[in-house]
Amino acid sequence: MLNSVQLSNYIITHKERFLQELIDFLRIPSVSTDPQYREDVREAAEWLASHMKHIGIENVSIHPTRGHPIVIGEKIVDPALPTVLVYGHYDVQPPDPYDLWESPPFQPVIREEKIYARGAADDKGQLFIHLKAFEWMNSVRYFPCNIKFIFEGEEEIGSPHLPPFLTHHAERLSCDAVLISDTSLLSMEHPSVTIGLRGLSYFEVEFQGPTHDLHSGVYGGAVPNPANALARFIAGLHADNGRITIERLYDAVLPPEPEEFEVIEFMRRFDDRLKQETGVRELTGEKGYSAYEQTALRPSLDVNGMWSGYQGEGSKTIIPASAHAKFSIRLVPDQRTDEVNQLVKKHLEKHTPPGIKATLKILHGGDPYLLSVHSPEYRAAAAAIEDVFGKKPLPLRTGGSIPIVTHLRKTLDAQAVLLGFGLDSDAIHSPNEHFGIKNFLTGIETIPHFYRHYARFCCT
Ligand SMILES: [Zn+2]
């Protein structure tokens, strides 16, 4: 039995120590992208491993990679119980620009019930939630699940060494579910669980016209201009109603689950905030859809760069020989990058104007992610939130991508649930990153409830 009074008393009693330990962890400048911090990243891995051992996690080991180390550990109580793998990252973004920080990024301070430091919310503070939840569970020997941990030091640079590590250690890391705290709640009043991430297909297209730049007076009118042609091609990628015109692109797009209608309604209130945030006067896009639907539940296509012809001072009257653009499509379930790449290729072949040679390069991509609200993973997260926050969470999708989530799912054949306790206002990746102490403590309280519910829902 989970004794929730005992759990909250433990958190209250040990609050100051928890914060002091987190401050020690945050003090280590584990900036993964900058080689001058290499030793600090290693020190953070060692600090983490020794703390994990100290609180009773077993088989803790540090695995060097060609980049930064991966730290793993586990507590296997009974092979018959479900196993949850906790993923987190102990590396942080660079702190620059330094002079915009009100207090130094690696000298953590507490102001107005928030802890200020680089990594406070992303992700050291959220990772630490799991260690403190474990500490309590171990102190009362309450383990409804087996728990494994994997913490990497390269998330902020795209996790280059994690996929091969997962493949190589798939058996050691085998699990029923992956639990990740590296996202935000809508707010403390409106808790949420992230169920969806968009995928990506990224392209570069070249339109080739004449063999070399031409005099636009001598040839203009008769010779195809690749810049004119590319502009028309790109303009044609959207219809007047905002829909993308690529044939069959929407075939695989799933409608929202009925449980999502409440969150769609709720999110309409943020349309105006989006205008303020971005400084645009009007929102555009697909007719009939709110900003939330368009940025999280619908595919979107954006030009990311375009170049052609003369770009220096003054004028130069040419027909350029070539024109280029980079564009990308954000994908939603159940679209697949491979299929979308083929559709774009076909669309380009069909719509290449006469006299133009088009070349398409596929740059990179990743499939979208969706956790069903009927899955044991979501149900356990929702029940845990309800226990602690006193209300059901909203099942939220976000427009961005976290590629490691799809890797974890594919390699370990387990669903991942994104149960984050940050807030969008935490200034992650920016100066004055912070994490609310209430968010930190509430997170610690929520996690043991997740294990309790997961053991009930899983495998039944
Ligand atoms: Zn993160």
C-alpha cells in the first residue's frame, strides 16, 4: 500500500536537504556542446552515479561513449512485476548570454520559491524528481514495479550516442514502459500529460534553368527563370484555404481522440497569446482550425530558407541559372516520413514547370509520436496526477519533436509517457532558467503514484 500521508510527510521533512542536493548537482556546469566543459560533464555523470548508489539504486554504472557518458542503474524487486525505465538527461544548454542572468547560471539561488540555475528545469531538476521519489520508495520498501534508470549527457546535442547504446544494451534496458520528465505542465491549475509529438520531413529543392546566368534584357520573357518558377511552385504548395496541396498528404492524418476535444476547446484561449508572443497581427493557416490544432494536431509545411540570383548591393539584371529552397513538413500521426518523402517527390515531378530541371534532396526526418489516452501508460500518469493535483490532466500534444522518444519506443518496444513538471515560463535554454519548488516537490509526490497505478493497469 502506498501511504500518501507518509509520502508527503517525508517530502516536507526532507525538503531542505532535497533542495541542497539539487543545488550541488546544478553547480556542475555540464554543458554538452562546448568541449571546454568536457570534464564538468564527466563530473556531473560521476556525481549522479554516486548519488544513485547512495540512495539505494543497484548496479549503477557509468558508460563512456565517444561523446559524454551514459549512466544507468536499476532496482529489480521481482521479475514478475512490470518494469519502468526512467529516462532523463544531465547535460545542459550553454548559459550564454551571461550578462542577462540576474544571478550566475552555475551558482544556483532560490528567489520567490523558484530555483534559478541553468538546468534547473531542463532537465536536472526534473531528473532529480525521480531520484527523490525513489529515495522515499526505498526507505519504506514500496516497489510496485521494477525500476530502471538511463541518464544521458548528450540530449542537448541530439543524443548521437544514445541509439547505438540502446541497441547494444536492449536486454539490460528491457522494460514495459518508459517514463520521461522533460516537458511542461500547462499550469499548476491545469495539469497536463504530453501525449503527442510531431514528426518531420525536411527537404532541399533546386530548380535549374539556363546553364549560366543570363542578361534579362536579351533573354527575358522567352527563357524560363528558375526563381520565378520556384516561387510559383512554393506558392502552389498551399491552397487558398490553407491546406497543403500535396496529393494524398492528409490520407494518414488521424482525427483527434474524443478525449482530446476538451483540450482543443481549452487551448482556444491561447490564440491571442500566440499573436502577442510572435508580434503578428493575424494568425493564418488552415481554415476552421485553432492555433493549437494547427500546431499540434495538423501537418504544416514551412519554407525554411530560399535563395537565388543576385543578392548584392544595387541591381544586376540577370535571369539566374538556379534557385533553391529548404522546406519542411511537420508530421502528425499516422503519417510516416518515408511515405511523405515519396509524396513530395511525386508532387514535385508532377509540378515541375517546362524548361526547369528539379532536384530534391531529403535532409532528415523523424516519425511523429502519439500515446493513446487508453494506454496503461497514459492512464497511470493521469491517475497519479489526479491523486496529487486533485483533478484530471489534459492530454496535450506539442508541435515539436523529441527524436529520442521514437528511438526508445522502437528499440525497446515500449510506450513512452511524457510526465513533465516544468512550466513553459521556466525560461529553459534562456537566461534565468528556473524551476518552481512547488513543481519539484509535487513531482516527487506524483511519481510513486504513477508506479502504483501502472502496476494495476499494465499487463491486465
Ligand atoms: Zn531537456
